[in-house]
Amino acid sequence: MKFSTIASSIVATFLFIGLSVTHPLSNEKDNDKLDPMFSLPELIALKDNTIPPNWEIKDNTILKEGRFILTPTKNSKGSLWLKKPFNLQDSFTIEWVFRSVGFKEKSKNGLSFWFISDKTSTKNDQSLFNGPSKYDGLNILVDSNSPVGPSIRAQLNDGQVSFKQESIYENSFAYCLFGYQDSSVPSTIRLTYDRNDNDFLKLQVDNKVCFQTRKIKLPKDSYKIGVSALVGNNDESFEILKMKLFNGVIEDSLIPNVNEMSQPKFVTQIVDTETGKTKLIEKEVQDKLDDKVTNYEILKKLDRVEGKILANDINSLESKLDDIIKVQENLIKYINHLSSIVETSNGNNGGSSKGVDALKAEFKDLIGASFEKMLDDQEKIREQTKRTTVSGPHIDDIATKLAVWISPLIIIMAIMAYYTVQIRKDISKTKLL
């Protein structure tokens, strides 16, 4: 098996989380697919340290109170292996039930599940979490020392490269966050492979999908199946409670991917240069196309924009603009009428108090107190002018000042009417779009 050439090509394409898996259900019952020869019996029924004949334990592993304890003490290690190799034909499902108790911090402890070629040596090489560092096959690792904290991850190897415990995370093609430590409730991992479904490989943890891919092809070969563990100077105890192997895909493997496992969230630290305060801004986990915009991302943004437009009805805004336009039109009529009256007053021999009173009555609703006071002042000036020997020019000056006051008002109203009409046109275009 040449797994190393495959691993690099599936880093960005192995996940199909969020898509349901369709698979023809077998007519066989899951119990009929169970292979007792490659499964652990009911451990609770066994006496302590009574090892099943088809299994082999190594190092510090003990059977106690219905469970295999791989790491019973500090600085211990252990493993559990099937004696007979499993001959893979078309499909299989493996379920491991385990737990970690006694410790909950970051450490170099780890638990590895192995599905590797029978040609891989496990006697002399035990440097990778008490398992082989140079193996040909698949390794599922559970540990808390990764850059993202407690996690479960998968590594492929073709037997040509020796993996180191410190750099194992760089060789993972898939991983998920997994809070497994110091839990009284056991966890179940389920590994499924189906050659007839385009080499479908799937890992579930407590019926949640961690990853699935069709980029890995497992050859028809003989495989070793086992589990190994290693702990340092702490009391973390890795325990195996059950293990079942099915010759085929079981129904639980076909659970739709609606409950995927948590993925790591990356954050950016921003430092305020003035105050020195720092804050973290969360970013979405993306693939290697961080600096590119895909068609799917554009579609999502367009959907959000469309939703905002549909959620905000602009009919009320348009009706308000219509009302504003009507008000502006009426104001223009009033201003034009006012201008004509002023021009008439200017040519009426200096005007008269009757004309001013008519002007005030005509625009009573439009003019305010200040404008009315200005007209009264104009009337007083006109009366004073009559009693002087000076005629003509004084009245003309007043009319000119009045025109100076009214002309900017007419211009402002005209500009407001123009821009109101333009806004209405823009809104109409938006509705058409």
C-alpha cells in the first residue's frame, strides 16, 4: 500500500461533513455481520486477568472488573492485539468503546487504534504511543498534546517513513476536537470502510461524524488490529471496555452527517498600539484558499444581500417620498405666487397697506412670525416715507431687500424638489433590480 502519495492529496478534500450519506441498507441484520473471532467477548463475564484466547496483551495491560486497563499506573504503557490477522475483502466496521480517567490536562499521553498491514512489525518498534512508528496502514490517535488541544486524528503511512511522536500532528490528514479526558461515560469510535461504495472511509465518535472520504483505497490484504497506549508521570488510565468487528457496513454507520464533531476555531490577536490592550477576533476555519473567493462564497453573500432587501419593505419609504414631493410642489406654487405679489407691490407706486394685508392673509399658513414682523416693519417704513419729502427710492430699496430674502428660498426649494425626484427614480430602479 502506498499511502504516503495519497495522504498529501486528501488534506484539503477528505471532509464531506454536512452532506448526508446514502447507502443501500443490507438485508442482513447487524448481528449476522458480527465476527466473534475478531471481537472481544463480554469482558464483565470474564475473571480478572483471564485473557481471551484470540487476543494478546503486552507490557502493563491488565484485565480488571470487566475492562482492559492499558495504563494502570504512572509511567506505564500497554497494548492489546488480535493474534490472527483480519483478511479484508470488500467492507468492514470496527467499534471500540474506551475511556480515559484520572487526569485532565495537556500531556504527552496518547491512545492509538491500529489497522495496519500484517507485515508491519510490532515487536521491536514501539516508539509511537507504544505502537510502531513505521507502519503500513491506518492509525487513529487520541491525545491532548496537539496544537488545538484534546483531539482525535488519523494518520496514513506506507511503511517507508518513521513517524515521531512530536511531529505526528503534521502527518494527520484529518482531525476533530474531542474532549475525552477524565470522563466516567465511555466513548465509542466507529471506523467504517466500504469498497463497493467508491472506497468510502468514515470515522464516527459517539455517532457524530469526524471525517469521511473516498480518497483512500485499502487493498485486499491481511491486517493487524489492535490498540496501544502510553502515559507519563500522571494518573491517566486508558481503558478498553468493548471491541466489535463486523464484516460489512452496519446501520449505525449510515447515520446522516447532521451531527458533525467540533472543528478547531482559529483567532487573530489584535493589539491596540495606544492602550496596549489585546483582543481576540475569531475567524472561520478555511482551507488553503484563504486568499481566494470561491463561487460558493459569492453565492452566500448574494443570498444574504437578497434576504436583507426582502426583509426591508421599501414601499413605505416610497410613499413617504411621494408625500414629500407633493409638499415640495405646493411650496413651489406658494413661492411663485408670493413672487408675483411682491412684483405687483413694487410697481404699485410704492405699495399700500391694503396690499400688505392681502399678502399676509394670502400666506398666513405659510409664513411665520418673523416673516410677518418683517412685513409689519416694511409697512411702518412705507408710512414714514409718505411723511417725508423723499419719494421713490426708499420704497424701491425695501422691495429690493425683500426680493433678496425671497430669492434664496425659491432656489433652495427648487433644489430640494430636484433631489427628491432623483431619489424616487433611484428607488424605482432598486425595486426593478
